[in-house]
Amino acid sequence: MGTLAVVGMGPLIGLSVAKVFGRRGFRIAMVARRPEALDAYAKALAAEGIEAAAFPADASDRAQLKAAFAAIRARFGTVDVLEYSPTEWGNGKLYPPLETTTETALAHFRLLVLGAITAVEEVLPDMLERGRGTLLFGAGTSAHRPHPFVTSLGISNAGVRNYALCLADELGPRGIHVGVVAIGLQIQRDGTRADPDRIAEVFWDLHEKRDQNDVVYA
């Protein structure tokens, strides 16, 4: 039985990815800021026979994130798959170019890029020792091309994609697969292509087939 760590666990992509992996025998370590939400997700997963545990932490806070991974290792041992896709819209506000400031850009960078680096630092040594593992990242399509209405967020989306693809080049020959999914749809549970259950299968395919590193889902 493997362990999937979902950083940025939420009701859409996070929960769907957890279900897709959990139904295939993975235990789920869930990391997000709100303990009450994590408890609800754990109950939903348990109802499907999936073992899941909550590890509350703010992914933009390096000390909290490192503590969460220490607790994950104490509970589950090594992490086999990391899925990193926290979402931050700046308190519900979008930041076009003239409203993007050093403060907004840095907040997104801490969460999306520095948090991703910290999470990788926590799981990669064990993966390298075993010679296998998977690192998965979620992003928006602003990682590929500028979307002015989300300038502040797009800067960090591009950074996550750059980081992931550089990791892919370095780690692929060492048995560790790296993939990034850039999502360009308004995600909603409606059974269409925008449904997170369908998007979650893309993450599974990246892990299982190990034949792509850079996917645009739009």
C-alpha cells in the first residue's frame, strides 16, 4: 500500500485526486489550513473505505509544512506520491498587472513556488533512496501563456511549471516521475470535462503511465 500526500487539499481537485488514488489502494495524507475541512474530507474518504489522515498546515509557511511532513512520516512512513496544488486567489481578488504589487506577487510565490520546493525537499530523499516515486503539480494555464487578469498568480504558476519540468529532466533517469497539469477550465462537479473527478484521472495517468511531464487540460 502506497501513500499519497495531497498538499492543498480541497473539495475539488484535492478530494478527487485523493479518491482516485485511494480507490487504487493508496493511503491519503491531507495537508491544508483548515482542520475542520480536513476532518470532513477524511470522513468522506472513510465512507469509501479509504484511509486518510489530516495534517493541518499553511503551505506558505515553511515551518508548518515541514512539521506536517514530519507528522506524515510518523504516521504513514515514506510518501510515494506527492500532489501539490494549493489554490490562492488573494482573498477572492484577482490581480491584473496594474494591481500586482511586490506584496501580492510574494504571497503567491511563497505558496505556489516556495511551498512546492519545501514539499519536494521533504519527500525527495526517501524517493531517491528507493529509486522510485512521483511528484505531481497542479497549475493554471497562465503557466503557459500570460492571462493579464491573474498577473500576480500567473507569475507563480509559470514558476511552478518551470520548477517541475527542471525536476523532470533531473529525476526521470533516477526513477522519479514528475508531472504538471495546467488546468484552464472553471472546475465544477457537473460530469463534464470540467468535473474534478475527470481531471483527477489525468493525475493518475501521469503517475501510472509515466509518459508525460507537461499536460494542458483546457
